[in-house]
Amino acid sequence: MPKTSKKPPLIPLSQPAIRGNAWKYVKECLDTEWVSSVGRFVGEFEQATARFTGSPHAVAGVNGTACLHVALKLAGIGPGDGVIVPALTFIATANAVTYCGATPLFLDCDERRFNLDLDQLEDFLESRCKKGGSGLVTPSGVPVKAVLPVHVLGFPVDMDRLGALCEKHRLLLIEDAAESIGSRWNGRHTGTFGRLGVLSFNGNKIITTGGGGMILTADPELAARAKHVTQQAKSDPDEYLHDEIGFNYRLTNVAAALGLSQLEVLPEFLAQRAKIAEWYRRGLPSVRVEETPPAAEWNRWLLAVQTGSADAKAELLRRLNEAGAQARPLWVPVPLQKPYRGAFSANIEKARRAYDTVINIPSSTSVTEKDVERVAAVLRDAALERLLA
Ligand SMILES: Cc1ncc(COP(=O)(O)O)c(C=O)c1O
């Protein structure tokens, strides 16, 4: 008999954890045959999200990308407008700007947490932009209308400083909080600082609806508009009358049923992630842990380690994945991606270095202490600069 080498089970990077009332709620959709746009769960999921985040209003959508598109549109972003976005993000952030016909203006990230570099932003606004007709314009004449920060890996941006900068320069603030449900800055939930904010419930997020998103806003009119345009802008309950060009961006009852069940267990998931982070810290006693400032409450969506070079990163990625630990690099900075080559970009040296050296390590809610020990055993053999956990 040939010997079979048994591979250890895969330790997932960020996989869904389906718990609690998921089966009961989804079964209710199936039993009642309310599987599509009608049913109790969309409204209940929206209300529960509003309560959890402290947002006065929450409007569900088909995914985070679609919600970002609508949020930008409702904020008045259109052709010719410049929107500041971080270079280091998932491409959907920039794509949503492009869908509106607007121009993404890429800035660098900070070294510590990979969020938008607020020093560079301040310098860009105050030293590189000029006063134009109704506000600031870039050196090449693009009017700077808004900032779309991302809470990268779930870690909250310093919203006090960013909010003050936006106010000073009369810039709209819209938040890509796709990764940061459960994260707060000075006690306030991410996604609730801007005129609109967006959450994602994609399968790789802490809680999921399979695919889904949520628009947060304090403005009742914007919330009503968001509901309207995500449902084809139908203006009559019976007749097919539409008062503007809308989108089919609504969330289904089935997805919302799953979402509601997930939201109910989110506090447990967040507590579990704090434990996982603690296990990593204990497993890597000689690695420096990046400090979390007191104002930040981090959901720990994805934990990470930083190596010293691109070669070290590649080697460690290979070894982790070989050992069955699902590990991934950060995103290739967006202005280096084919669709955005030639777009405006500041110096993004720190985003390049982050991409070159950082690895996300298994962070799923289901990760056990034993799993962490297996991952840490590989990490202990590598020269690490720091641990973000
Ligand atoms: C920062 C960021 N923005 C936007 C999105 C898009 O969300 P969705 O996948 O729900 O469309 C994601 C990820 O999924 C993301 O990580």
C-alpha cells in the first residue's frame, strides 16, 4: 500500500462563522416563500444595524461596492469631481468613485496601521492644492470635493483629525467602513462620522450575508433616497413609474435573515477575535506588538505581521501556506493596478512598502488556540518587524 501523507486541516484566513438563529431565520424565508425583496428581515436587519452602530438610519444593499456607489452619488459626487482615496485599499473603493464619473486622487497610507496618511493629506490640501472657484483644486485643476477614507483591516482612522481637516477645507466625508463593523473611534462606530458610511457583509468579513452591504447615515432624506434608488427608483406602488435612473441594488430577504442572525452573534465574534489576537501575542513573545491608541477600538478583522523585505514576505507566505495556514499579502496599491495607471497619485512609498512586507495571518472567528500555535510555530522561525494583533 502506498503511504498517504495526511495534510493538516487548513487554518482559514477569514471564513464565515454561521451560528445562532441563522437556520431558523433562513428557514422562515423558505417556509413562507418570502425569499426575495418582500419579508420582515430586510427592515429588521436595517434596524438592528442602526442600533448596533448608533447610526440613525441604515439602508441595506446588495454588496458593499454597490452601497459605496450609491453613497457617493447621493453625496453629490459626479463627473469632474476629485475624491481622495487611499492607495492601499481593495479596488472597489476607487471603482465606486469611477462609477460616478469622478476622479480618484490617490494618497499614501501611514506606516503604523496602513490607513490614509493624514500628514500627507494635510500637506496635499494645504501646500499642493490651490484655491479654485468653489474650493480646492489639485495642481492639474481637478476640484477636490470629497475624502473617502477606508478603515483598513478594520482599524479605525483617526476620525477627529480627519473630520477637522474635512471641515476646514469644506470637503465631504464619506466612509468606506466595509471592513470595520465593530470598530470605533472614541466610542463612535466607524461609518457614522461621514455624511454617509458603508459596511460590507461579503463572505470574508466578520459577519456575512453571503454578499451584502449597508449604507449608514444620520440624514433621513439621504436614507429615504438610498432606499429609493437601490430599488429601481420606483415611485408608484402599483404602476411601473420611475422618477429617476435607479439601481437594482436591494438586499434579499434571505440574505437579510442571515445578516440579522449574524449581527446577533457579532459581540461574541468580536470577543473571540480579541482572544485570537492574545494567543498570537503569547505565541510570539519576542515580536513587537503594534500599540493600539486608546481612542481606537479595533474589530481585528484581519491580523497581520510585517517582515523586513519583499523576499522575506514571499518566503514566509510560501511557508505558511505550505503548513496549511491560509495567509495573504495586502492589496497591490490601486494606482499600480492596470485600470488606474496614469491616475493622479501622490508619493505612495509607504503603501508600496506595506504591500512588499505585510502578510495577513489566519484571523477567522473559528481559529482555535491550537491553530494559532501551529501558525506561530512557522512565524517564530521568521524575522518579523512587528505583529498587528
Ligand atoms: C475596503 C473595502 N471596500 C469595499 C469593499 C467591497 O465590498 P463588497 O465585497 O461587499 O462589494 C471591500 C470588500 O469586500 C473592502 O474591503
